[in-house]
Amino acid sequence: DQQVKQNSPSLSVQEGRISILNCDYTNSMFDYFLWYKKYPAEGPTFLISISSIKDKNEDGRFTVFLNKSAKHLSLHIVPSQPGDSAVYFCAAPSSGTYKYIFGTGTRLKVLA
Amino acid sequence: DAGVIQSPRHEVTEMGQEVTLRCKPISGHDYLFWYRQTMMRGLELLIYFNNNVPIDDSGMPEDRFSAKMPNASFSTLKIQPSEPRDSAVYFCASSHLRGLKGYTFGSGTRLTVV
């Protein structure tokens, strides 16, 4: 079954700099990969997605890159802002089902 | 739309007691998911429904956990008997189509079993 790993539990970045969050998955899929953002005491909210037929998707300050050969996703936030401080989850589709498998999350702290 | 509504927001119970978590999905969404968040395992999928029918419950940890969806606007997750290791934040999510924007999550229920 699909496995998703976010190997960095936390990341601190100075305001204005780039934040790079990484995610690895095990099973190649013809589908969408997702990033969610979660603030304390709230549910995760959708941030950005990327189709498996693309290698990059950009939405304002947020860009997601997909390296299919390496089975690796990354989320770039430029420039980082204090309001970006949150836990970020990546999610990969599970083959043959409608479900997404989430990673353990990376806690981003943007320092003012 | 009010979004996905979960109740209660917080639940503290004693070990051995029955706990029921509730979820109202977004109207028109035909998929409903129950996730559990812990520090060690992140967001784990417990079970999901399509058109009120359970499709995949392979993530339900034990027989102590059960979930129902009696109609399109309501679902419950029950733990009986509860144990301290069940302490976590439980999220409900719903969606209509998978793909571009995934699911919409509720605000979660923080369960503490003492």
C-alpha cells in the first residue's frame, strides 16, 4: 500500500526567506498529490495540489514540485511569512481506492 | 455552507467508557472519511464511506472502534470501551470528487481518555 514520509518533523525559517518542505512516497500513481496546512485547534485545510502528469504547480507564494522518478514532492514557500507557521501535510493517493494517505507532517515556524 | 461539523470539540472520558464522536458532512458530498491524528503516526485514515456505505475500514485499529453513517448528513465514530491510547484528535472529512482539492476537514474532536 502507499506510504508517505515527511522526514523533517520541524523547520525554522527567517521571514522573507524560502521554506522548503519535503515528502516521499512509495507508489507511483496517475492522480493528484496534495498539500494541506494545519493551524492549532483547526482541521487541515487544502493548500495546493499537483497532477502526476506535471512536474510543477504554482499558486502565488506556493509552488509544489513533483519528481516522479525519485517519488518525491516538495513544497516551496517564497517569501515565507509568520502567518505561514503551521503544520504541513503531504498526501498521496492510494492505488485502487478513493483514499489519500497522509504523511506525519512538518511543523514550519517562520521567525519574524 | 457551514463546512464539515464535528461534535464535541473536546471529550474527556474515563477508561472503559463508551465514546461517540459525531460528524455532519458538507451537503452534496458523497464521500466521508474519519482520520485520527497522533504525533507518532500523523493523520491516519480509519474508515471511509461512499453514499453512506462503508468502503474501507482497514484502518480501524480494533474491534473497539465502529463507525456508522445512517444517512447522507450524519456519521458517528464509536469507541467502546475506550483506552488511554485512544487519546488523539479525530477528524472527519468529506468530498464529492477526489483530485484537485482533496477533502474538506472538520475542526476535529480532541479525545482524552484518562
